Amino acid sequence: MQPGLVQLTLSVNGETRVVTAPLHHTLLEVLREELGLTGTKHGCELGECGTCTVLVDGQPVLSCLEIPAALEGREITTIEGMESAVGLHPLQQAFAELGAAQCGYCTPGFLLVGKSLLEERPAPTRAEIVDALGGNLCRCTGYLKIYEAVELAAARMRDGHAEAPREALYGEA
Amino acid sequence: MMRLPAFAFHAPASAAEAVGAKAAAPPGAMYVAGGTDLYPNMKRRHQEPEALVSLHRVAELKGIEERADGGLSIGATTSLTEVRIHPSVRASYPALAEACRLISTPILQNMGTLGGNLLLDTRCNYYDQNYDWRKSIEFCMKKDGAICWVAPSSPRCWAVQSADSVPLLVAMGAEVDLLGPGGERRVSVSALYRDDGILYLAKQRDELLTRVHLPAPNGWRAVYRKVRRRGAFDFPVLGVGAWARFAPDGTVEDARVVLGGVGSAPEAVAGAAEPLIGGRLDDDAIHAAAQASWKAGRPLDNTDFTISWRKEMIRPTVVRALGDLRDAR
Amino acid sequence: MAKPDSPSPGGSATTQGLRVVGRSLPKVDAVAKVTGRTRFADDLFLPRMLHCKLLRATTPHAEIRSIDVRAAAEMPGVAAILVGSDLPIPYGILPVSQDEHTLCLDKVRFIGDPVAAVAAIDEETAERACRAIVVEYAELDPVASIEDALDADDPRIHLYGDGHNVHKAVAMEFGDVDAALAEADLVLEDTFFYEGNTHLPMEQHAALADWRPDGKLTLWSSTQTPHYVHRALARVLELPASRIRVIATPNGGGFGGKSDPFNHEIAVAALSRRTGRPVKICLTREEVFYCHRGRHPVLMWVKTGFRRDGSMTGMHFRSFLDGGAYGSYGVASTYYTGALQTVTYPVPAYRFEGLRAFTNKPPCGPKRGHGTPQPRFALEVQIDKAAERLGLDPARMRLDHLVPPHSVTANYIRVGSMGLGACIEKVVAASGWDARRGQLPPGRGIGLACGSYLSGAGLPIYWNAMPHSGVQLKLDRSGGVTVFCGSTDIGQGSDSILAYIVAEVLGVDPFEIDVVTADTSLTPVDLGSYSSRVTLMTGNAALQAAERARELIVGALAEKWKIPAVRIALADGWALDVEDPERSLSFAEAVVVAEAKHGTIGTVGSYTPPPSPGRYKGAGVGPSPAYSYSAAVVEVTVDAETGETKVEEVWIAHDIGRAINPVVAIGQVEGSVYMGLGEALMEEMTYRGNRNVVHRHPSLLEYKSPTTHEMCPVHTFLVEDPDPNGPFGAKEVGQGPLLPIPPAVVNAIHDAVGVRIDEVPVTPQKVLSALKRKAKGEEAREGPKGTPAFAWPEPVRVPPPEAGGDGRAVDDPRHIGAGGVRGSVPGGSVPGGVPA
């Protein structure tokens, strides 16, 4: 492919999308600027923060360092693809309940990494959550509410009925 | 948004085609696999290749195979995550799994490849900056300028080797296959590097790193230790690969200590083996090897942390690495 | 909704029978944030939109000889280029420091200072055009440090201020400090250094301007202070403010870093006017570092007298702030380094001297805790040293000497509710302090420190008698409730607080309420999301508006039902007669009754802080309607071979007055602990003084923001000591909990390995060098060696209340005080002291 505009067929959130974009524009840029999927955010555009994370074939990758021409035939999932017609994904619900999204800017990246983690490990330990989320920076939360939300969502996805621990919601006594 | 410079994009289906495409492309063309090193560099205008030869469709470069001699052969575009979780790697080369786990972040490990890590551009405080920042110091020798700010009176560039897998693979005696227009050759990983921040690879321009070969796990052990500020993201300010081959009775027959993150090439410590050979990694021998390493490592102002602290860290880190080697049974 | 079980009538502002306040609910914008629907500034796209890039200085200090834009202007796709002379009117957040230009006029003052702005059809064209602009500079010697700034041989950065490159120098004394120190049993003299650091919001600043042919301008921006951006735009663009509409988009993190009006905001507005098309800019991460306005590096000298029982006799405190290239909030920052030393433990006599230097670096400003974490660090570490010397338990020593609630300090800060004692007791008990301090194995230690912060500044930036916060409330016959307020949600949950408070008073579901905020055309003024003012001030305004609306509804129902109004309760979506609950209407039906009686239902509320007792020059910084208090115990392990410190666990108690929403409050506490740990251990905004004063590492990789791996478990205790000035008793929580963390870390390191690290960040090399000194029998300390010589102005002398003072300075109630050279101050001075 020569420099300039190219036509690409991408599979995004289960839909086939044909886009025309400059060849050198990253997946981040194409998602936001060509497809209007602005739920994918950016914090550095250099692979140093995790903010722009999307899933490719279920695995977290940084959209700021992906060239769409190399992703034809792969399944791309963005935050817009996380909820379904029946409602929020359990992770989204738990993030909302626990205040795991403060400013909300890093949140899409954390949610998608969390989704990938729970698909691989339905009952992750706290240490596994810390490791899995190690590539996502958050400046608001100190990560703790995010861990608790991942744990709450994991518990609900296993048995459907878990509630957040009281001290997570009201502090220690 | 930081934009990439424009480029042509070739996506060959085989290694041979890739080499052909590269040879046919303009001189600045580059191979790209995971892109986690190249694309940030391109955004900062370190490299502005007119053409990229992407390896994403080359199936033969992906995957891990057992070799006839009991060793392991890892395709160069196998992702760091795939290396890290592969059962054979975990069972027989746990140090490599560990080194991959310590590279950047889990997300970058999904994208970055083992070959890419081996070929990682050397790094420097004065180089890994955006174009305008570099302009503010009138650039540096490695790109667009004339001076090495790390050592302004030096005729050479002191950018630092920063790939976690490298000191370990050098210590292990791993080899790589390089496929060029004239055919394929196999060289040791240690022979892949030159002690120069700019011309840091002994690879020919069009040669494609295709596979990494790990020696059979018979009688030796290896470990990797990394020093950095944070538990994720950060490149090593010091990496220690340590390797020893043991006689059946546990005596050290041979040993290597290789330092990363201190020079433009991985630094195999010449005096480290001697105190270790013939013993059982007792404390005195370990300290002697650490002392030799401390003498060999000469960090400069090219990474996070102060030079003096990085130098000081060599001793305890080598001691701990060799302690791990002793304890890893 | 089901009818309420036991509604309580009237008195909705009491804490009895609260149905919304005090519950851990999701934020009202939570669903938008977890689904990616929240539209941040860079998520906005308008038809015909152009993209802006700024050309920034690549030299730290230089006169601009010429700017040649001809080649750039001729490039296809370039729509307009602006340079400094296109926008000659200066601006700045404080009236006393109107020292910024949209694009540098005649000189550049730091690497990153913008000199030209390009609007083009896309970012890449704009960027190429910037590269084609030729700027000719005449280089000046850069001023790289406070020491440089005090050297009269260096060129001046600005031609105003309190000295050569001294932006501000202040001195004030409350009581006879020399006499107080003379009567002490122990006098400690220490120097401390708190390195600068930056907010690092994950969202890069962005702004979109849309100028219309009818002469009206709309600006969307990731700003914490739309009101001040509004003012700056009107000033610089010479437009009536009524023609400008500023909409603050939800901020992707702020922490104080989006509190100034910024050059890029004005640049896109001017470019939109020039081109007649919408113009957007989104800064790169490197440019965000150049916006900065973060934590000032502060060098401090503290001399404090203690009695044997641990009480203080007096304190002499000096601060030296490295302010960077522009004023920003710096005058207020300078005062803040001295203002809150007195609000935790009584300081009967207090002298404060502070100066802020201009240097050729990105300007410092307000970051979470604005000017107070640095002196708090010095104070809390020095107390730990004093406790050691006096043989006292540091927790006990603090508990024995607390500022009493509802009292006035020596520097005329009026303290209201004061729950610090309860905070200390909580963390001491939970951490096992008594059994563990000094008794953990080598390399492991625990440390304690406290802090206090404002719940909003008592004075506005532009001194006036108007409210600081306004709320309008609209109720319609469908039962819909809409709250309008100028406040800006930066992730802290301010939109939600409005909904909860209105819901509480009107007895409706907070998630049924629409909240419209941060739009200068639609919403009444709120001064902005800074100084932890929002919950207290907008909360009080919302409370007033809601109670007025409630009165209208209840009054109409009382008339209809022919019962006294006190019998009517609004709860859970119903209005009912508490003595005859069968008599009830849904909330919507109740609004219909009210609308039929009164016409359209709309109410307003507003809030102005109470006046401060201080009447001296400088008394404007420090007063607040209420002060939060925090205490923290931190446990660390220190690797004596490497000097690396790992924080294992934190216990923190915060006196919040009342938690409107506990889970949101805990999030603020945890986030503050996180940011405090980053400042304590690794974050630093530093420059290469010998390499053109270039920023060492303007990137997310090399500016070390703690990852998940550096964050430890945190045990949070919310202490509720309601303050009469807070809505439902609420005080702040967004900033205060950061303050105890850095000193507690340092105190814990001392407990672990017996060395004093008198500066942050505590890097491994600092710990290792202190340990080496200790091993050699030298002073087991790492920290600054001293402070530069400076001829301080004569202090403003104010007799403290205990000495019969009335809050005025001796000699002259309007004493000017600050000495040194007082240059021409653009914008003039402010009556009544310096704004916060």
C-alpha cells in the first residue's frame, strides 16, 4: 500500500465497517476521527499510559500504536462494544457502583483490560488484578476502587448476587 | 494528537518475500513487527522510513517449537505474552518467562515481540524525546545533531541497551537466525550487538531476524533481575542476566554474568566467572563476582536515576541474581 | 417508588432522617463514564472544523527579533496564523499578575512558551506550517533556579514584582516570636525541600472555539474554571462577556492543572474569529507538561520552639518558591505556604516570610493542596523530630496539643469543627501504632502525620461582594427537576453532589434530576473547581434553592389541604400529610399544585462565605468557611542495600464534617493518598539547568506516576464532625487527605532505618546516602544544606487574638508590608488583601 488514503474493512464491535483513512493514521485516530467512536481516549499517544486500550481478538492492545491496515480480519472491541442490549456489562455496573470511574478518562481502558482478564480468569486474585492492570495509569482513584469493582464484577459473573463489601462503600469503622 | 509520518506499507506473506520487499524498498525502509518501539520513535521523528515492511502476515515467524537437540526455537514475531505463558518456556526457561513479564506492561507484551525486544533501539534521556524538545538542546548525535550530551567530549554516542531479554539471552548463549538477501546465517545473540549507541546492531540492513534459538536445558540454570523505578512501564536502569552450568554434584562448571542497561551493548562481565567456577555459589564467590561486575559496569547519564546509584546497584543486584541462581533448584 | 415508611416533616437541613445524603450511591454521570459516552473536549467535532497547533519556544529566555510566517501562510490548507502582536492584551488568573500573553509578544520565558498559532484543515498541516515559521531570537541568559533569580546579574524575566527576579516577597509576624523561642525548652531549626511535581491529568487539555457570523463566540474547554476563562476571553478579545459562552466539558482529571485561563483557549477563540470556522486544539502530552501550573518546588527553613510537654511556644517559618516563568496563582501560593501552619496545633507566636522567584521554567501554580503540602511536610517531620528529642510519642504529642474547635488562631484563621483528635485516635488504633512504633524488625517502620485543608477560599479571586456560587432550580409540571450551576465536574463528583442535595430536600430520586453545569450562558456563576470549595459552596447554594422550592410546594399543598405546612413531608417521590399519610400526592402532582398557585416554579440559591477576622495585608489567603482534618499512619519497608522504599499499608482518617456520599468521599481519600505517595516517592518536575533549562522528562514514561504496583492497601476512616458552615455539615475531602502522606512516609522511613530524609521525593539514592552517613557516624540525614541569603522586608506585625489584637496590623490597618522593589503591577492591586 502506498502512502495516502486507503480503504480498509475493519470489524469493530461485531460490525463490518469500511473506512477510508490515511494509511499512516493509527487505529486510535481512525476509531475516533473516521468512525466517531470517541469512547477510546488518548493520554500520550506513545504507549506510555494505557488510556487508548482496545481489544483485538479479545486481547488488550494500545490503539495509538496499531496500524489499521494490519488489523483487517481481526475483531476490534472498543468501550462502545462492551454494553449490550440487555444493559451494562457487570464490570461497567460495578465501576459505577463503587466510584471506580472518577473523571472517567482512563476508564474505558481499565474496563477493557478487566473484561479480558475476567474472560481468562473468572476469579482473579488481587495480585493478578494488580498485574493485569499494571499497564493502565489512573490519576484519580489510586486504583483501589477499580480493584474492588473488578472483584465485585467477577463475583457477580460467577454467581450473580454479590454485593460490594460495606467498608468499600462506607469506609472502615 | 501526535501523528505518524506517512509511509508505504508492505505486508508480505513469507520471510523471503519480506526480505525481498525490504531490499526493493527505499534505503530507509524498516521492518515492523509489534511496532511498540518503532511507532513511538516515528512519532517523535527519530525514524521516518518511507516504507514499512510489516511482518504481521508472516506465519512462519510466529510460534515456539521444540528443537531436535532439546532446545527451543522461538519465532521472532512471537509476542512477549506468548513467550511468557508458553508451557515449555515456563518449564525449562523460567528466567525468559520472567524477563518477558518484566518488559513494560502486559498490554505492551501483547503487542511487542521477542525479536523486536532483541532489536530495541538504544535509549537515552537526550534522545527519547519529541522533536521540539530535541531541537531545544540542538539535537544530539544519535539523531539530527552533532554532540553526545551524555559525554559531550566523546566522539561516540552512549545511548544505552535497554531490552530485558538481551542480557539473559546473551548469558544463556542463545542464538538467532538472520535471513538476508544472500541467505540465512546463525549468530550468537552476543554477536548481534556493537558497543555504539547509533550503530548498535551487527545485523546487515536488510537482514531479518527470524528465530531465536535457546540451548537445551541440560545442567544449567539462568535468572534475570531488573532494576527500575516502577513495577511496570519502565525500561531497566540495570538488568542482570546470570547463568551457570552445574556438574551433577552441584559444582559450578561455567558461569556468566551479563549486564544490561549500563552500556550501548550488553556487558558480559569478564571477571565474573572465575570466582564462581569450581564452587557452589557460596557467599564469598558471589560477592567476588558482584565486585567484578561492579567494576565492569559504567552507567552514564542516559536513563532514569543518578549514575552513582545505578553503579552502586550493580553489586546488590548481581548478588541477588546469583543468590536466585543458587536457590533456583 | 414506594411511599416512604416514616418521613420526617420539615427541617430538611438537619441530619435527622436523611434519605439521600449519607448514602453511597453511584454518581449521576457514572453510566456515561463507564460506557464511553462522556464527551470530553477532544471528543467534540463540528462541521468545517479547523485544527490548531501552537509553535512553541525552543529556547528558555530570549527576545523575539522577528517572526516570519510567510512560507507557512502560503501552505495549502493553512487557514490562519496568529502571532503575539495579534493579541497584545495581557491576562492572568490573578488581578495582580496579568503577565501572560496568548502568544509571546516580545520575549519567550521558557521552553514551551507559545509564539505562534496556526489553524489548518488538519493537525498534520498545522504542524507542518508551524515548522515552516521562522523565529529569530536574541538569547538571554536563562534563570534556572531560586539562587539564579536572587542574583542581580541575571536578566530580569518580568519588569514587575517585589525585586529583581522576585515575584513576591511577604513577611508577617503574629506575636513576639523571638521571645517565644527564647522561652522554649527545645528549639529545632531545620531546612526542608519539597520538589515540584505536576498534576498529570490523563486527559490532555483541549479546547474548541466556534465563532458565529452574528458576533458570538462559544468555547468548549477542559477547564476547571469556566468563569475565569470567560473573563480572560472577554479581556483579551475585547468582546463584551455577554457575547461569549464558555462551556467546561467534563474534565478528564484536573487536580488544579486546568484552573488558569490558558493561551491555547484564547488562541483557538481568536483563530475562530479570524477564520469564521470552528477551531479545535488538543495538546500533546509534552505540551501539557508545559502548561504545568503544578506544585511549586519549595525550599523551607523552620525554627520552632517546643516545651517539654510537646506544645509549641512559637515558630519562624521561611519558604522559597521556584515559581517558573509567570505569575499564575503564585502570589496566593506564596501566602499559602505560610497560612495553615497554625490550624492543627496551637502556635501562639508565628512569623512567616515567603518569596516566590521567577525562573525560566513552565509556571507553577495550584496543585491539590495548593501551597500547603510543602509547609505541612516541614511541620509534620519537624514534630516527629521534636517528639524524638523530647521522648514523647508523636501521636500522643499531637493529641495533647490540638487547636480547639471554634477558635481563632494567632494569624486569625477561624477554625470551626475540628475532628483531628478523632482522626488520630482512629489511625493509631487501627494501625496498632502503640505496639508497633519503634518495635518493628529492622527495615520496617511506621510513621504518622496529620494535615488540614480549606473547604473553599474565603475570598474570591476578584474581590467583590457577590456570591461565590449560585444555583438555579427549575421544577416543571411533569415532576422534572433541573439544577443549574456554574460548577465544573472534574471527576470529583460535583454534579452528583448538586443532585443529592436537591433530592434530599425535595424528597425525590437523585437520578431523576437533571444537572446542567459549567455553562456561562445557562448556569449562574460558580467560581470554579479549586480550593476544595465546590461541595460546601455549591452545596449551600443548592440547599437554599431547594428549600425555597420546597417552601413553594409545601405552601401550595398546605393551602389546598388546609393543614399547617409543618405537617407536610416530601420524601421518596411523594408529598404527604405526616399526620394522615393517606392524604398524599406524587411529587409531580404536588408540583402541579404549586405551579397552579405560583406560576412557573423556579428558585435560586447562592452562597457567600462568612467574613474572616483577619484585617491585615495578606489576611485574604487562608480563611475558609471550614477546615477538614486528616491523620495518616504509613507503614514502609526500606531495603538498606538499595535504599528503595516500599509503602506497605496506609491507615487514614479524614474529618469530612459529613459525607454527602461516602463512597465518593472514600474515592477522594484514596486518590489523595495515591497522589501523596507519588509525590513522596517518585514524582518530580525537574529541569536540566545546564542544558538550556530543558524539562528533564516531559513524558508519561519518564515522569513517574505510580502504577498499580506502587499502590498499597489503604484503610479509610471517615470521621464526621459536622461543621455549621457546611451543607448538612459537610467539609472538603478532595485535597486534604494528600497532606499527611509525604511526611508520614518520611517519618516511617525514620522508624524503619533511623535516617531523616528532609526532602521529597524520597528517592533510593537519598536513603542510601543517608544510611551511609549514618554508618560513618555522621548526621543520618539527607536534605537541603541551607537557604539563600535574602533581605526580607520588615514584617507586617499583627498582635494575635490572645494578645488583644483585633486582626489589624500595628501602625497601619492598610499596611503595605511587602518590601523590596515594587514595580508597576499590571492589573493593579486588590483591596482588602491578596485573593486566594
